[in-house]
Amino acid sequence: MITRLTPQDASFYRLESSSNPMHIGSLAIVRDPAPGDMGGSGDPDRSPLDYDRLVELVESRLPLVPRYRRRVREIPLALGRPVWVEDSHFDITYHVRRSALPSPGTDEQLHDLVARLASRPLDHTRPLWEMYLIEGLSGDRRAVFTKTHSALVDGSTALEIGHVILDAGPSPREMAGDAWVARREPSELALLAMAMVELAGQPGEALEVLRQAGAGAPSIVRAAGKTVGKMVSVVRTAALGCPDSPFNARTSRNRRFDVVRTDLEDYRKIRRRFDCSINDVVLAVVTGALRIFLQARDEVLTESAVLRTVVPMSVYVEGPHGDQLKPASEVSSFLIDLPVGEPNPVMRLSHISHATEAHARHRRGVRARTLVHMAGFAPASLHAMSVRAASTFAEHTFNLVITNAPGPQQPMYIGGARMLEMYPVSPLLRNQASSIGITSYDGHVFYGLNADRDAMADIGVLSAAVHESMEEMLGACVQ
């Protein structure tokens, strides 16, 4: 089956560079079943998650994500957008890989490995994804790190593979047999002929393709970007540029990665005390952490100092008593100025709450029903959509990208192994030295901080500042 990349897909495919790989990552930490959990039955569903088991699981779920068996082919002479074609040499063992830490591996060693893996661009001659089983982690834990190109996941017709390998119980759900057989890939001549036939039936598009081909690839990317821009809200302040900050720097090819684990109940407590949304509380905690980080760098902060941030999604929906948390049926994107100069945490939260409320009245949403109604919901696809939305804002109009997406609030399993933690690993856009991805899961809120290795050598300071900011907000609740 041959399908053309959408303008959005083509935009992400062509915007990638060696220092800015455009893949979204996801890190899941799992624990193998304890011996007592197996009950001596020898049930294979209760055995440890080893490499062969993971390969079998992923292969059985690939029919749910057919793009994961397709690769991108360019049209000769650039006569149209590239196409998805089935990879006639698809090899599951090329994509599902195995790595190990020196046992007993520490969390810090795991984060260093994830940073190295996240730094490497995907192979464009293959389907644009990789998955790693990382063994040797202390405490009978293993990690599954997945990276998928942003061109592959659109959150509607194509989901991230993290959606489909999760199960709600320790026994993997049964899947129908897969009779997939790779088709022969089209020749260059066949792709050219297909493009010529399509253009002959669409004269307007033919003129546009010829114009773009004559102008070169940069104009193609710009044209695709205009189409993607329809996904996001038009923000007047974007034209004003963004404040100077250490978060805007030329990026290298290397990354650092750090994580933060917090309790969801703390966010709910603050929400109830100040009558706002959990989204607002998350942004307030992040703002406090950014303030502490900038102060540690001896940055001069006036009370009016802000960081302009792309918040691609606002997807938490709460019950009337703040006791429910689920994804909404619509996602959206906007720019918001985080008041890092404001010393009072309550005032920071108030500023953010008013700003998000104002944006809510004017934002333009993107439907996400496929994500919402899918069993075993995982947030990786929403983070991928977040990156798409963020990249549509012009360069130099924002300082930082913060994505947040809810995950399931009950234990989930990968091949029988219980998932303990899940962290997004968002890519760095051009001149963005750091990105912050946030996910809730099973009563916790997990932060994944991806950063340029040179520009943000002190990313650990920001991680520690999240806890300090949370303590500050909780202290304000009792005053």
C-alpha cells in the first residue's frame, strides 16, 4: 500500500538535522513479577520480560500500527511529497534492540544511556522507529525505551507504539493472527509515473509542486509549515519575539536526560485550595522550578520577567471534586508567558490561571477521539502531537516547550511486567536547549527533561528545583 505523506508529515521529515533529530521518545521502567507472583504454575505470562518476549509482543501488535512497517520514499525530481511504502525487507529484530547496564545499573546510568540513544537520528532507509530493552537495572527492574519519528505519529490514523504494547493486566491480551507479507516496493520509475498521473489530474497542485521544486527544499518546508500552522492558535504576541534566556542556544549533537517523580495528590491538593485546574498547577510548579534554576545561574530577574513557553496541549479533564483525571476529546496549543520574575508562588499560579483561561476562549483544537477511546491509553501519541504543534511557531518566538499528557491512573503492564514509571523524551527544536515532557500515571506525575549536553550541563539543577517548587506551593496551601 502506497500513501502520500501529509503536508504535516513531510514537514517533520524534512526539518530534521543531525543536531535536531525529530523523534519523540518514551521511557518505561518495569519490574519483573516476583517469584511468589508466578504461583509456581510456570505460566509464561508471568515470566520476566526478556528480549524474545518483547519481540514477540511488539510483532503481535504491529497490525494496530501499520505505519511501523512502512518507510519513506522520495519522489524522483521532487515531484510531490514523499510516500509511505511497505518495507520489503522489514526486520523486526533491527527495530527491537537489546542493551544492558553494568549490573546493578543505577538510574543515573540509565539516564545517560537514554541521552545517548536519543541523540542518534533514526535510519531513514528503514521504518522510522526503534525500541530498546535495557536490562541490568537495579531492583529487578528493566526499561523499555522507544523512539519514533514525529512524521510517523499523527495521533489519529497513526499512533505511537507505546499505545499498543501496554495491557491493563499482567496477562497480555489475545490478538488475531497476523498474515502480513511484505509487498514488493515500487521502482523509482513507478513512483515517478504515479506522481505524474496525480499531477495531471490536479493542475493547481502541479503548478505549486513545480514552483516549490524550482525554489528548493526550504520553500517546501515553509509551505508545509503553513499547513501545519492551522492546527494551532494564532497568538499576536508571537510577532514580538521572546525574552533572552539560557534555554535558547544552538544545539549540539549530544543530549543530557534527567527525570523527576512527583505525587499526583500534591497537585490535586493545590488545585482544591486555589480553585484552578491541574494544568495550571503543573505550569505553576514548572514556573517556580525555572525561577530557581535561573537564579542558580545568577540571572537577573525583575518582577516582570517571563519565559515565553509553547504549551501544545491542555488535555486533563477533572471531575467536579478533582478526583478524576482523563484525556479530553480535544487538544490545543498556545503560547503563555510564565512569570518567573514573580516571587510569590500564589501570584504565579494566579497569573497562569488567568492566562490559560483567556487562551481557552480563543484556542483552536485538534480532535483526538482515537486516543481518548483507545484501551490502555498511553500519552506518547499526545506528546508526539505536541511536538508537531510546537514546531509550527516561528523561531525566536518562544523560549521553551512544555508538553503534558495524562496517562492511565491504574497499573499497566508490558509483556506481563508491571510498569512502574513512564517518562516522555521530547526532541529539541532548533535553537531550543531543553524541552520538558510531563506525564501522569498511576498516581504520580513524571517529568522527562531532555537537554543539550553543552548548553544545559546543569540540567540536574532544574530537576531538583521541581521538588523545591512543589514544596513552596504546598507551603502556600497552609498559609
